Amino acid sequence: MILTAILTILYGTITAILSPLRLLPDASLPEGVANSIAEANTHLAAVDSFVPVNTIITILGVFIGIEAGIFLYKTVMWIIKKIPTIN
């Protein structure tokens, strides 16, 4: 009962914070972009018979995520070193 009340209050708070975003119209891709994605999907489906495309995309995503993390770490450390009283 207490957990239900807490979750209800949390849900109401999040809904109130995000209510301006709910007023915006629904977003959709332009037709040219949607057609390009569909065309790329057909090409990747043809290649998928002899190259594991899902595995390659997953590995590429992990690689980009790791590189973004390293970049973020270096950026934060650079900002910390620029503060005169810390260094």
C-alpha cells in the first residue's frame, strides 16, 4: 500500500514534468529517409546470407560506445584540470 502510493506519486511527478513534451506533434521520418532505410535493409538482407550483419552492427555499436565513454572521461578530466584550485 505504501509502495503503491510512492509509485503513484512518482508517476504523477514524471507525468507532470514531461507534460510539455506530450503537447508536441508526433514526429515522423521524411519519406526519402524511410525509403533509404528500406533500401539499405534489402541490401543488408542480401549480404546477411554470407556475412553476419547483426554481429557486425553489434560490435560496431559496442566499439562506438566504448570510444564515446573514453572521450567523455577525457573531456571531464580536461575540465577538472582547467579548474585552478583543484590542480
